Amino acid sequence: MLLEREGRPAGEADAFVRALSEDYQCAPLSASDRAMLDYAVKLTHAPASIRADDIGRLRQAGFDDVAIHDICAITAYFAFVNRMADGLGVELEPRLREVGS
């Protein structure tokens, strides 16, 4: 697992992933990771509300234009794939059903 390669023990890595999946705002994140996730959540839930100051917060967190583009593109792609899966009635694999519950 990537977190273990970064030096986090297995139990800590599992706890970190669990915290992210339950509520990223309570997870121990860097300021840049929190800014990125705040933007991704806003883009997902209220895309028309994105303003220049949202991009400014990403820049203040250390992201350049390429990184901001990538954050936006990946967020939009996941939204697209999820919308397609929902629209076609695709069901989650059993191991993924447990994450949301």
C-alpha cells in the first residue's frame, strides 16, 4: 500500500483510509490535501458555484495551473463515470458496498 511505503504502519494506514472514507474533514491531512478535497467536493456538489477564489485557494495551497487542471479533470471524470454507472443501473461490487454504509 502506498501509505505503508511512505512509512506509515499498516494499522495507521488503515485508520487513515477509514477516516478519509468516513469524513475527510476529520482526517489528518496536509493543508494542500484539504484544499484539494474541499475543491473536489464543491465541484462535485455545486459545480456552478465555483469561482475564481476557489482556484485562488488551490494556488495558495501550492498547486500550479497543471495540477489544478488535473484536480478538476479527475473530479469531473469520476462524476461522469458515476453518473454513467448510476444511469445504467450498474451495481457496486460487494467489497465497495461496505464503504458507504
